[in-house]
Amino acid sequence: MRLAVLLSGRGSNFEAIHNAIERGELHAEIVCVITNRPDAPGYQCARKWGYDSYVIDHRQFATREAHEAEVLRVLDQARPDYIALAGYMRLLTRSFVERYRNRILNIHPSLLPSFPGVDAQAQAIAHGVKISGCTVHLVDENLDAGPILVQRAVEVRDDDTAESLAARILVEEHKAYVEALRKLS
Ligand code: GRF
């Protein structure tokens, strides 16, 4: 399975995927890593680990379409079977989704369809739910929608803050992403 990773930040989900491959728990090859943020820690890891890594900074492009065209050019060259969005903080256009239909995965820190969008963990706390978790799903044209591949539940404690809940969900995210990719491979 040829895998492309798109990220914008910390990159801990990317690291979990990398580690699973290294340990032989996931039969995949990361064929490129793309970030829209030159300062993304995940991008530094990608370089350190020797992956083909690209900064495609959206601020250097006049339109969303122009930025995506460059991302697609790099992706098309890398010929991935699947694209893993791992904390990639950009909305994809319809034509991007169509080009890689059913081959783009995303991870979200809630049990979708509850709490899509930003600050999902804070939304869960504010709503007072007792169970939250994470979801790996295929990407369609809508935000945090598309067929669900894997979910893992996390108990919300009475004294949880958004931060403490996010930390426990993140542990499950790392397992969920690898599990979803293993299913597909
Ligand atoms: C994760 O919480 C993920 O669910 C969300 O963005 C965060 C990315 O974290 N989409 P990381 O960069 O993988 O550490």
C-alpha cells in the first residue's frame, strides 16, 4: 500500500503510522509527506526519517484551487493508493475529493457524527457527554463526514478539561489510524 501523508502540525498520528510500519505491524510504504506549514513539527520528523517531504505553503498561492493544484501535482507523481490526512488543517475542494474518491482518510477527535469541526474535545466537554472518542473515516465533500472506518471510545471524566480529554483521545487516535490503514491494506 502506497501511502501519502498530509499534515499541518505536530504529526503524532503520522508518527504512529511510521512506527507501525517500522515495527512491521502495517504493510505500507509512505511515498510522500506534504505540509502546508513550513514550521510543522511533523514535517521535521518526515525529513529526519528520510521521506520525500514537501512544503506547499498555502499562503504562497492566490487561491485555494492554485494551492491544491500544486498538492495534486506532487501527489500524482507519488502515485499513492491512499492519502492519510493527519491533522491537515485545510478543506479539500470537490475536485480533489473526486480525483481520489474513497482513497482519502481523515481522523477526527470525536465519535462522529457528533462534534464535527474545530475543538471537538471542547465541544464534547461543553455538551456534557459521558463518552467521546475518535473516528477514522473516508473523506467526502462535507466536513468531517464520509463513511466511517474505525471508531474508538474514550470515557469522559467529571474532572476532564478539553486538554486532558484530548490527551486520552490522542492515545486512541494512534491505534485507530493504524487499525484503519491495516484494514485497507
Ligand atoms: C488530532 O487530534 C486529529 O484528530 C485532528 O488533528 C489532530 C492532529 O494531531 N484532526 P497530530 O498532528 O497527528 O499530532
